[in-house]
Amino acid sequence: MEVTTQALSLSSRLPPLPRRFPDDPALIAAIAANGAQDDREASFPFDSLQRLREAGVLGLTVPTALGGGGAGIVLAAEAVRRVGAACPATALILAMQLTKQAGLARNAALPLALRERLGRLAVTEGALINAARVEPELGSPTRGGLPGTIARRTDTGWALTGHKRYVTGLPGLRFIEVLARTDEDEPRIGNFLVTAGTPGLESREAWNHLGLRASGSHDLLLTDVAVPESHAIGLVPAGAWISNDEVQSAWNALLVTGVYTGVAQAARDWVVNFLRNRRPSGLGQPLSALPQVQQAVGGIEAQLIASRRIAASLAADVEAGRVPSSAESGAVKALLANQAIKAVELSVALAGNHALDRANPLERHWRDVQCARVHVPTEDAALLGAGRAALTAGVPA
């Protein structure tokens, strides 16, 4: 299927963009209702994304000079958590959008006119952007190795050929940042900004996952896709390429795990309501009155409290300019992912058979939170990075 992108519709007049996530329960309720249906049908959440566009959320991290909300990591993470509790597939697409737009604003390797265009289109049209990095043979580039996607020199710029996997949000993306290497004698590596609808792009609907079924994380095939010279970003010799942007690492850690902290919060809310209202005939009181149940709920609360405190601390440091190392952000990412998974597992244990019934949302929450494990850095890579940092750092006498 050719990648043409179903554009989000335009309103004749847009409201001023918010400086934080809109305090609109109806918005979250609508996204939650859409999310349940989209999960059942594995359909892309166009309606939910349209609602976020109309509320100004898709331009939340675009600089105010371009009409955006100018939000930093604190407000962006809050928005992702709120949406994650309603529909994590939509929230993951939002997390990528907010992270990429924040990154564009500080990316001096991208021409200023192009940065401004991408930001304004996010504000006025809800134009979505995400990266395409993973490949069938390479896996994630964070583990090393040259990408198999090749950029070949042409008279007008470059032509890309390759195969990418797990491109989240692909059916709705306007722009795709493709990691590739050049075909030069001494290859260089960098990103190439591709516009949906460019000839040679093809979407292969390969996403058939346990969780986040509506995220549209399909395969992208590229065959001689033309890219202008100005859309080649940050080309460096292959031996010098390393993805070690500490600010980007912090945004990734908090916004990606914010999706799953939102899922854990939704699981907690459902099971608390269930326990308050479940009155077994032989008990004569709700399950919530039992001390052992109260203690188990306390275990869920402890996971969520710790997650909020850790995330808030990291976000505050980033906004104050005290950006942690990529190794530290990776460790936080792994920890927050595990806490979200644990909170949902505890909720499932409390609800018993009801947790596995597809009539109840807890079954979906359990499936969705499993995806927290697979985002980079995965736990093994995060712990390896933290361990190496500790072992190579100076130790006080």
C-alpha cells in the first residue's frame, strides 16, 4: 500500500494553543471510547488524533514563535500520561510527535526554514512526524551496526532504498525521518526527511501485535525515494555516528514511559472501582473492606507514587538545565517501565478472572503495558549502560 497519509481535517479557525493539556474530561472520555474500539478492530486512531489536533495538543512543544504551545518536558509528559490512560496507542504517537517537535526546535543541523515549516504545519494542520530507524536485519541502531537503508547521490539530492520496521503512527504521518547510510566509498550516516506521498514509499501492514494494536506501527519500504539535498540531516562518517543526545534521551525516557504510567493509572482506577463495588454473597461487604485487599492496593499505589516522584525529579532537572547522562536516563526508563508493568500485574491479581475477561478494560491494559519492555533502551541495554558508567567513573578514596 502506497504511503499517502490520511490527512487530519482542517478547522476554519483554530483555538489558541494551550500551555498545558486541556482540562477537558470529555476529551479524555472520547479518546478512551475510541481507544477500546480501535484496539478491538486494530484500526488507526484517526478520530482521537483529530480531537488532539483540534485541542492544540499536537503542537504543544512547538515554539511559541511559530504559534505552538512552547511546552517543555514537564507539560509534554503530563499530556502523554493523560492520553495514555485513555488510549496508549494514541499516546505513543503523541509521545513521538511531542519529542520530535521539541527536538526539531533545537536541531541546528536542520535548515531554519525547514524547522519553521515543520513546526507551523504541526500547529495549523496537526502534521505528524516520527522516525524510521529499526530494520529487519539490523534491529535497533542503538546496538551498533550500519543501517541497510542506502542513500544514493542524485543530481537533485538523494534517493533512498531500504526497509524499516515498527514505524509508529505510519498511516497518519506527514513526515518520516529515515536513518540511512550513504553509498559513498567512505559511508556516512544520518537522517533523511521524507514527505508522505513521495513516489517509492510503500506501507506494509505488518503490525499484528499483542498490545498497542491501534498504533499503526507498520513496515515502511523505500524504493528510490527522492529526497532534496536540504532534507539530509546531520550526515557524519559512519565511525563517528553515535546516538547520544542527552536531552533526547531524557525526553525519550519520560514520554515513552509516560504512555505506560498512564496505562497503569487506568488499571489502578478500574480495579479500585471494582473492589469498591464487588460484594460476594458470602462476604456481606465489599472486597475493599478486607485488610489484605487494602494492603494489595497499597502495593499498586507504591509503584505509581514512586513513578510520579522519579519522573517529576528527572523532568525538573531537565527543565532547570541539569540534564542527566544518557546512561542515567536509560536506567530511569527501565525502572519506570518495570513499575508500570508491576502495577498492572498487581491489579490483575486482585481482579482474578474478571481481569482476563475481554468485557473489562483490565485485559487490554495488561496487554498494552507489556509493550513497555521493548522500547529502547531495553532493560538489558539500560543496565549495561548504567553499569559501565559506574565502573568507569572515578571512585572517591
